[in-house]
Amino acid sequence: MSTPHDLHPPKSRRRATRRALLGGAAAATLGLSACGNDEEPNPTPEAPQPGPTEEPTQAPPTPTQPPIASPVAGYLDPQRWSGRSVTVASAGVGDYLDALTTAFFDAFEAATGATVRHEQFGRDSISSLTSQVESSEIVWDVMLIPTADVLGLSQGYLTAIDYNVVDPGALYSELTMQHGVGAALYSTIIVYASTAASAPRGWADFWDLSLFDGTRALRRSPVGTLEFALLADGVTIDDLYPLDVERAFITLERIRAATRFYEDSKQPVELVRTGQVGLASAWSARVTLADVASLVRPHWNEGMISADSWVIPRGAPNTDVAMSFINFATRAVPAANFSRLQPFGPVNKDALPLLRPDVAATLPNSPGNLSLQFFENWSYWRDQRERVPRSSRTGC
């Protein structure tokens, strides 16, 4: 399953860290699922089409900001959890895992004396969680899962977050749920070629097939796609929810013939980069990849902000250490250190001033970008996902 975290393949000669020996590779799965199926299939790749006759020169990636070494308030006793351990489960690989390890796992160990073990999960992450809880054989203390999954698991499978331990003061209110706390932010936005004469102004331009070569790409999922259709049809961000589903599908029909509906999250940026479509919806983290960073550009207006969240399985053996870990991971310095390594927005608002301006500008919640966007309504989609009709006409 392709996710915004599958950004970097495993390094061929990775350093042999204690984390690798203990847990193996992992990172967070972001589950914007395809039309009622949280698993993304592996479609047969389409034959590549000829790209633009003039392709811009690829610029080198932006240098990584040096580590932020300020101490974390409340974590000044390196023996606080000495002799204790916490097992964190997530589902990615490569540089994303390295960022998790550096910003959160190793830093928490150094600050508290706890041992952090990492375990990898795959597409069966949710079923593994439910099986552990139902059998009372819980082996994970913390999980990093799509925020979209938190509400559905809250009835019996997750421990309520203790906000006497986890300080919500500087966190986004949308991400402080009863059973989960935001870990990292990303957006679904419009991407366009850097060779374009001008930028699109929003989803209304996306739906205007007289612009940008008249070809489009949208994710084969109602989540986000229906919101974008309504924005294109004149609905304001403040009036989006509850969605007018019928109106959204009618609007989608207007561009169906000119649209490629993708399931692999790597496709949209590649389709724009090679000139196969003029505009696409895509995850913001993919626009910063070194091989496309100067070939495609993001447009943040009317983007949809999504997230991953930290959760604790009900009955986890080390709930006290797990709660302390989540509080640590959502403090400003660790959150900023993660965002300086990976293009995901920090969930702590105080982290943004710690980031270099050129780094912050690439993130979905930098002040200039956040004000243009809206948060995915996880509560709405939990209640309505199965009720939204599927349409073979639109491919969604």
C-alpha cells in the first residue's frame, strides 16, 4: 500500500542501529482508502506517455536543517523510566523510519532512560490490534495509525488519552481526540508542472478543462475527492460538511472523461511531471521528493489537511510509559526535529518557529499554508463512509 510515508526506499547500506536489531523497519500508514477499501491494490502500471518537449533541470534538494538540541521541559531526568520499556508499532521504511528513530525513539530514551523497541506492521495493522485486544495478548504499547481509523477503534480497542499527562495546550484541537493524539500532518493539494505559465487558483480552475491542458488526475476515493468537487462548484470551506454528495457526483461527472483516477499515491506527481496530465490532486509530502522537487509545484489553496495519530491499545502492558512517550513526541522540540527530517507538519504549534523558514514553508501547517486549507472531517467520514454511493461513472 503506498502512503505518504513510502517516500524513500530502504538504504542499501543502512547503519546497523539497535533499533533495526530490535524492531526492523517501520513507519506510519496513512489510510485515505480507495472507495471503501483501506487497502490500495497494485494496479498494472500504464505505459508511460511522452513527456514535455522541454523539461526543467532538476535542482538539488533543500539542505536538511541541523538538529534542534533544546531540552524538553518535563524530561530532564535521564533515569525517569530506567529499566522500563515501550514498544512502538508503525508501518513504513527507509528515511521515514530513521526520522522517527532520531526525533522520537532515541530522543525519548536519552531523556528518560526507557528502552524504546520498534515493531513493524503491514496492511493487517488494524486487525492485528483488534486481535491483540480481544485475546488480551497485547504486545504493542503505542501505535502510529491514520487518524481516520481512531474513531472507529475507540469503542473498546484503545485506551483513552490521559490529558493530565499529555499536554494539549499547544496542539491543534482537531488532533486531540479522546483516544488519539496527532503525530504528523500532511495535505492533499493541487500539483502542477513548474513549466506552467501560471498557477491554478483553486479547485474551480481544476474543473475548468480549458486550462492546464484539460487533463486531470484524482484519487479513486470519496474522501477528499468529493470535498474538492464541491469546492469547485462554489461551496465554501465553512459550508462543506455535511457534504452534498449528490451535487459532488454531478460535479465530478463534468470532468470524468478527462480524468485519470489513481490508486497508487506515487502516480499523480509522476503524471504531472511527465506531462500526462495538466493538474492532479496529490499528497503534499511527495512534492518535496528530490527527483521532482523542482519539476512540480504545490498549490495549497483549498487543500485538505489529514494526519496520523498516536494511540495506545487497550490493556497495553506499559501504558504509563506509553502516555509519557506520546506527551514527549508531541512537544515542540521533538515535533520540530521530525519535521526538519520529513516533510510532515508538526502537531505542536510551538514547533513551527523552531524550523528554518525554507523548511517550514514546505509544510501544510506553516501559517501561510494553513490559513488556505481545511481539516479532513474524520467524524463525518466515520459515520458516512459506507453510506456514500459508489459511482462507476466517476471511478470513485
